[in-house]
Amino acid sequence: MDFDLPRAAALLILIVAIGAGGLIGAGMMPLQTTLMMVVPSMLVFGAVAFAIGVKHGQFRATQV
């Protein structure tokens, strides 16, 4: 399966939404804390991990 940028971004947002929904549903912390602190940090971490993964994939693809 080929992943282009829109498909990969949609998957990242879906994973973050599922995680945020779980935190909100479980009542582990106030809703405002979840939406203002946890969700943005999940998105930033996901974006950084995605960028590192892309660079590693490009490195692996060019090595013979």
C-alpha cells in the first residue's frame, strides 16, 4: 500500500482522535486539559515521528 501525504496525515489525525476520545471517555483528566495540552502534544509528537520515519525511509531506499 502506498502512502501519500494526505493519507498519512489522515491516519495520524485518526490515531490522535481515537486516543483523545479514549482519554475523554475515561474521564482521566478535565476536558479542557485534554484538548488544550494533550491533543496538541500528540499531534506534534506524531508529526516529528512521521518526519523522522520519512527521512529514515529515504536513507534506507538509497542504500544499496
